[in-house]
Amino acid sequence: MIAGRRSSWAAWWLTCIALAACASSGNTAGSPTLGSTSPVGSSGGSGSGASSSGTLGGGGSTGGGDDSQEESSSSSGGASSSSSSGTASGSGIASSDSGTADDDAGTNADDSAASSGGGSGGNTPTMLPAVSGTCPTITPGATATSLMFNSEPVDIWAGTPTAGQNGSLVLFWFETGGTATDVTTQFGQAQIEAVTAAGGIVASFGATNYMGTNTGDGVWYTGDFDTADQVVACAIQQFHIDTRRIFTTGASAGALQATWMSYSRSGYIAAAATLSGGLDELDGISATPTTYQDPTNVPAAMAVHGAPGVDVVILDFAQSSAAWEADIAMKGGFSMDCNTGGGHVSGPPQICPGIWQFFEDHPFKVSPQPYPPIPAVFPSYCQIGPRSADGGAP
């Protein structure tokens, strides 16, 4: 039944792509291709993006929201790592009560959180994953190393942990037609270096396992969160990362994956930043969950998108970003909206320093909320959300 529905929707998407391609004939040559970086203020219509790549930047997923909870509950319940040796919860996710080397300190990350005059160092997550099987060896290095986690390739940039220093972990999901190396432009090489200089890790996923529910355009699936769990568990085991500082980001289809992850892995995700992402708003297609794995944690969200009616590849990503921000506000969380005024994935490179600043300032359950004021590193088009779907003020 599910397979049939997926085939049906795939045919529907292809039809929509053809229609979008026909409609794009009047667009300017400057319209961005799917997942590309277009300058602020560019026209960036949907037709060019769809027809250029032949795929969507973010389609609806099939199946129901319950898959998110099933995937959340399917995290490997294998042997706990040396830093996650607590008892496992019913969802198969190890308790962090046993702690990593940094969990009890409560101070290691405070300096970075205070970089913008922000709040405290956050709280310790309670749903940290356990290692399943054997971790690959994560080796510090200035260039990416491709490692296999749960039989999936993941590019890893790792710093050198030192005594008293516990770095962040940033998880990146690429766009339709992209590769793991796109993190160097969509999160930024300078930001990768900042993470690794502090002893942290940037992990960019290289392929899907096609397990679970499609989170948008068949690029990523909920089963890929099991791979993310293994990356997190191994980073805790080998690098003693600061478990209060686990973040996710992505572009286009990868941004839809990051949005989904902020719900289904709110047990450890502190904050999420998306480049043309948000909640799918197409009725009958959307399966984006709006129930948090850890109901006590609403990860801080930074939604970067283009202009309404312009950042469109089947979805209007200004609207899907607004829908995400509205849901966060309803649940008492915090969001920042960055409307570039341009087309699809039009934020980089200008927005990349702001994404890293947002992560630094928003560890797990940060209190008090550090914004306002908004740090000067953010472009002037960023404001505290939620922003209305038409791009106006809240």
C-alpha cells in the first residue's frame, strides 16, 4: 500500500515538474537551480529550479506522522558506549544520567553561549542514543574523512579534543542533487573550522538508506535518523562532545530533513537551522511530524528562506518556514526568521556566520533566551519570529 502511494506521488511530482518547467520560460536567466546559492534579491523562480535539476527541492512525504515516532523508537538499543552507559528507555535510547565527560560540568560551553551576551549553558539532554555495534575511528583532521556509520557514508570534519574542552556536533543534510561536500558552502568552510577549532565535529551525510518515511522528494528518509543516532553516540564515545550542543542544518530537501529531525530527535537536538525548509503545507502529502520526541524540549529554530512566491519549488518555502515558526510559537519555543528576499537557498554565504552564531547561543534548553538583542553578525533581514506567511511582521 505504501509503495503504491509512493509510486503515485512520484508520478504526480514528475507531472508538477513538467508544468513548472513550462511555466518557467518567462523567468530570468539568473534564476537559481535547485539548491543553488542565489544572490539576495534575485528572482529565483520555481520553474528554473525544478526544470534545471529535474527534481524537487522539497516535496511532500508519504505515510503518516506516526512514522516519526516509530523511527524515534527504533534507535538501536545495542551496547551503550563508554559515555552512555545508563539504562535505556523504552524507545531504545540510552539515558544521559550516566553522562559523558562534559555532561556534569555545566560550564564548558558557557563562553560560547555568552558570545552574544546570551543565556546559560543549557541543560543535559535525557535521550542520548547508545552505540549500536562498532563505531568507526574518528580521526582529527582539517579535511573531511568519509566514514561508514550504519553502512551509510558520512563525511566527518573533526577537531582535536583537549582537556576541559568539549566541542559541538553539527549534523548537515544536503539538497536534491547535492553531495556531502555542500556543507562547505551551505554551512561554510569558516564555520566548519570554528567548530573543529573548539574540538567539535561537523558530520555531513552522504546517502540515504531509504528506510522509513520519505521526508521530502525521496532524498532523505526517517531511517537516516538511525544513522544520525550512531554518529551522535560515536562522537560522544570518542570525542566527549558537549551533549548540550548537538545541532542540525540543511538545504532544500535537506532542510526538510533537518526540520523533521528537530521534532523526531528533540531528545538531543538543541537547535536547527534550515535553508529553504520548514513544514510541508500540501494537504494529503505532508507527513512532517509536529509532535516532539521530548515534549519538554522545543529546539530553537532559525528559518532562512527567500521571498514568498519566489522561493518556490512545488512548495513555497516562505510559507513552509512560516508554518514551522507558527507551530514552534504555539508550543512555547523560539524561532528566528531570515527572509533573504531572494530565491531558493539564497542565504549563503552571507547567512552562514549567523547560523553558527545561532547554534553557539542556543544550547539544549537554553535559559534565559539570549535574544533580543539580535547579534550584529546576522543580516538585517533576520528578525525574531514567527513571521507571517506573506513575509510581513508577526
